[in-house]
Amino acid sequence: MSTVSSGGGNTSALITYTTFGTTHQSACSTSRKEYDFLDFLGVAQSLKLDFLPFTWQPALDTVGEGGTAEIHQALISVQLTFAFKHLRRPRSVIEEIRNLQALIAEISVLGHPVIQRHPNIASLAGICWDVVPGGEKVWPVPVFEKTKCGDMAKFMTEGPGKELDFRDRLDLLYDVGLAVRTLHAYGMLSEQSLYSHY
């Protein structure tokens, strides 16, 4: 986030980044500290993220869990499985605002063109929707192409990572370092966005 001054001394919070000499800004502009659904849509639009033509289904297999969300998977075809980052239902307006802020921050990082092209950072495939029963609320659900071996912890403890020799582990550590360096270079660091492509 950066603060950009507009005419008359007013300030607006815009998400701004520069790629190959071109500066991009989010479609949303707000002087509030709280973000809403329209702000999320504006940022997603400015990053040219795909809105996927399906909704999240609660019966999907759970493959991981974090502080604010659960990761579920769905088989789209024999070759393609998606992972869905579904936020837990907020229990208050404050929690709802925090969840939207977290989603905006996450798509701002993972939607950055350099991050999208990095081979060692989970790629954001797009956004689908969680329609709350009763149709009163719709929540965005980030969608990722599921990695073959899950997250790094699962890969190293249950998957093929257990069998890696020292040289392969060193190569893996180097790949992780490249991802961290890229995230750091652009002022974005999220350990959830690292994965193994092995």
C-alpha cells in the first residue's frame, strides 16, 4: 500500500506497484481504514485476476488449515486439481473487515505479475465465490492450482521429500531462497505462498 495525494490535499489509499517501468494502481480508492467487498473487487480487477465460473463447495476435502482460513481441494479434471482458500465465517463486523483486509493484501501480493510468474511461489489461478446460505453475503475464495505434494511441511514429512539426499535438499533450499528473495525484493513476504515444485 502506498498513500497517494490527490488534488486539494486529500489522500487516498491505493495499491501501487511498478512492473518494467509501468506503474499500476488499484481500481479502488479509499480514505477509510476499513475495506469492503467493492474494494476487494477493485483490487482484483486492477490486477486482472480471473473470476472463475464456479462456487466453492463445503463438501470439498480439507488439505490444510491456517489462522483465518481452511484449504480445500477439488478435482477439476484428471490433470487439474484446485486448492481453495476458504475463510472461516466471521463472527463480528470487525472480524469481517479484518478478513477482507487480509484477502486484499494476499491477492495484492500473489496477483503481482512478477510473483505470478515465479516458479517457486504458489500461483493464484483466480477467485471463485462462497455464497452464504440465504444469499445475503458472498465471500471471495482465492483459488490456486494444487501442488502435487501439498505444502512444504507435508512434502518433507510425508511425501517424497523424506527421501531426498543432501544435494536435493540443498537444491530445494536454494529454490526456497530464490522465492523469499523475490518476495523480499518487492516488499512482500508470506510463508504460505511458498511451495515445492518437485
